[in-house]
Amino acid sequence: MNRWNRVSSVGRRSGRGSGIFSAVTAALLLAGSMTLLGTAGTAQAAASDCEGGRNGFIDISDEAYDTAGPQVTLWSEGINISVQYGNIRGVQRGWARIAGDVQPGNQVWMDWSQDGGRTWLQCGPFTSRGGENKTSAAQRTSNDANWKFRACGSTRSGIHCTAWW
């Protein structure tokens, strides 16, 4: 049985179990503040924020593919999610691609970072309407080590992302 002792006129109590109560309260406050702060810098954008030349992106064909960078293959679904890169309109660019046995509603997007992946812009998602392969808009590449891409996709088994490239 807990015994609580009144220690001041403002009603502070101490006794057996108060350390656990304080630890739990502190953990809940910390968790709440982390939720309010969010996680490291995702700046989600709508697909429209990455189309038509916005933010340096250009529109490309959903059939565009070239050299594959990092990729995730979902063997059980027959789907491949990859970072692609190649020369588009005279500039080397990178983009995300979902291909294979794509189902209507599957999505693909590209995360783009200019600080090594600490923060990034999520370009998309772009949704496959009829089960066709789908690409994100394309962004120029750079030799700067902080300039990175990764491809992500949403399928029936969840969200899957490649390593940063």
C-alpha cells in the first residue's frame, strides 16, 4: 500500500512510488514534445510542387528509365522501386520509378536532400491509376556529396524506400 505524506501547503506529495510516477510523467512529457517537434525535416510536397519546372524538377514520361541506382525489389509482389538517373534534355537527372506488376493505387515518390539526408523534400506521391509503371518528376544530379535522392513506393505490403543515392 502506498503512503502519501503531505510535505507542503501546496499539496506536493512524496512517498513510495513517487519516483516511478515522476519517471513516467517525464517520459510522457518527453514523448509529447517529440511528437510536437516531429522527426528530422521532411518537407512533404504535393506532386504538383514537383511538376512543370517547380523546385527545379521537370516532368518526364512514366516509361522513362535509364541507369538504376539503389533499388528495392519486392519479389512477392513482382515490383521494383528504384532511383533512376540519366541524361534528360541535356542534363543528368535522377527520378524515382515503380515498375513490374504495379497495381492501381500503387504510388512512387522521390525524396530529395541538399544536406546529406538530414532534411528532404518529398516529391510526390505519384499514383498509378491503371496499374502502369510510374515515375516521379526528375531533378538534376550533382557531384556535391550532400545532394541525395532516394526512391520510395507504397504497395499492398506497405511503404518501401531505397538507400540514399
